[in-house]
Amino acid sequence: MILLTLYWSFFQIGLFSIGGGYAALPLIQNQVVDLHGWLTMTEFADVVTLSQMTPGPIAINAASFIGIRRAGIPGAIIATLGCITPSIVISLLLAYVYYRYRGLATFQGIMKGLRPAVVSLITSAGISLVLLAFWKGEAVTADLTKIDWLSVGIFTLALFILRKWKVSQIAIMVGAGILGLCIYPFLS
Amino acid sequence: MKKDVKFYMKLFASTFYLSAFTFGGGYVIISLMRKKFVDQYKWIEENEMLDLTAIAQSTPGPIAVNASILVGYRMAGVPGALLTVIGTVLPPLIILSVISVAYTAFRDSIMVGYTLRGMQAGVAAVIIDVVINMIWNVTKEKKVFPIMLMIAAFIAVFLFDISVIIIILVSGLLGAITIYSSKNKKGETT
């Protein structure tokens, strides 16, 4: 019974979160805190923090975390499945439509408009990440002492290496993490 | 391309690997997928990847999950999509399940915090690197419409925080209108 409820709850979260990322937060909160009481508000805030510290979409992270605490490994799997079911059905339908009709003029027109817009969406997300890293997640100000200069240094070095040589992105991220782990302890 | 066991292994391994290192939201994994599938493997074209991104963005559910399904479908139909979506959800499923046991210790660990702060700067550099390439791709053809649309969409989302859905709808509509107006002028189909 709990498995069914978990599946249905996360199915709804998957179905109604459009636009990705934090758009899903209020929905998750509504389902797991308000409706079912699976987590307290503090635990929910912890899940959000954990999601930022671990890879993967926040909805999947929440599904795994809540699933395993409520019903063990099967719970985690079922909640995750619930969360991705709407994605699988709708994405497959759209993929089918895209590959079938992408030769049509109207379809090509729509895609011509979407491509530059998508570049802007990714640019905007990228700049937000840069600001988040440089200002340690606090408000962006002109106060130079508020800037995390080590972060600026790691960023600049990483970008320089990426532009100059063909290196794996994963290597860059792991390297940046190691630099942080080795240098931050001496700064604070 | 030969669709043997090795190909499916590669498809699964690459989505698993990307998902395991995707800190910081759906756009990061899309940047990584672009680098892997467009630049490195040359399985998918640049424009096609942008189309798939637009679809992933406008579909309900996490962008990373949608994008992996679309890429999997593109490479090997429905079985491919199922393979890539499993590859994408397994890392967070495993990691969160392990962490949920002792999550307060993990959350409060200073060492984890330092590493993540360093990684945050690295992730930012990775996504900016991809962004530079994508902007260059849009501007190199020196066409006014896509460049203007890119600037307008950026201002709308970054400065005015306008909903992504609205931006997708308006830019798709504008694209369709331009196709028809240019068709009427030339009197030909594009």
C-alpha cells in the first residue's frame, strides 16, 4: 500500500514539474510534507541541501531519499519509477513526433526559433552558477571582500584549461573539487 | 553505426557516468551530453541536440531525465531510451540511498563542503565553456533573427525572470512566423 502511495505521489511530482530544477520544489513539499507527512519541514530542507551536494535531479533525489526511509530499497526504486514514468511516456511521444515531422517547414520554423532561445536559457543558468560560486550563494554585491577569490581562481584556471586543451569535463570537476579540499582549510 | 553489445554498453556507461557527476541542475547534464555525444562521439548533430534540449525543457519532469530519454531514443529507439533513463537515475538512486542512512554526518561534514565548493567553481567553468561554443555557433552564420532572438530571450530570462514556458512558446511561434514570411517573399518552400 505504501509502495502504491509512493508511486502515485512521485508520479504527480514528475507530471506537474515543468521547467526543471527548482520548479519541482513546491510540488515535492506539498506531497511529502503537507499531504503525507513523510518528512518534517526541517527534513525537507535537509533533502534540498543534500540534493545540492549530490548529483542528480532534485525530484529523483527526493524520491530515493523518502522511498528508502519509508519502504527500504523497493520504496526508493518504486518512488523513482513513479517520478520518471510521465517523463518516459511524454518524452517518447515527443521524440516520435519530432523525428517523424521535423522535415515539415512549420516544424523547422519552430525549431529555428527555439534553438537560440535554448542557448540563452543555458547561458542564463551558467551565469547563475558562476555568481553562486563566486559569491558563496549570498547576494551579489560590489563588496570585494564578499567574493570567494579561490573560487574565482579555480574557475579561471578550469576555463583556461578547457579552452586550451581537450580535457574531460569530469576530470576538470574532480580536479576542482580536490583543489577546494586542499586549499579551503587554509583560508578559514 | 553498429548496434552491438559494445554500443549499448557505451550508451549506458556514458549516461551513467554523466549523471554521476552532474551537480547543479539539468542544464549542466545537457552541456555534458552535448560535449560527449556531439563533439566526442559525433553521434548527434549540434542543431539536433539543441532541438532535443528544447523538447526536454518543455516536457514535464526533470530535464536530465527527459534529455537522456530523447538521446536514447535517437540512438536506439525505445530500448535505447529505457537504457539511458536507467543509466541516468541509477547514480542518484544509489547515492541517496547510501547517504540517507547517515545523512546528517554527510550534510555537516566540513571536508565535503570544501570539496563541493571547489567543484562548484569547476562546474561553472564547464558550463561556461559549452555556452561559449553554443553562442559562437549561433552567431557565426551572421543572421540577424537568431542573434536578436538569443539576446532578447537572455534578457527575458536572466534580468526579468520570465517563465521558461513563455519563452519557449514565444520563440517557437516567432520561428514559425519567420519561416512563413520568408516563404511568402521568395514564393518557395524551405
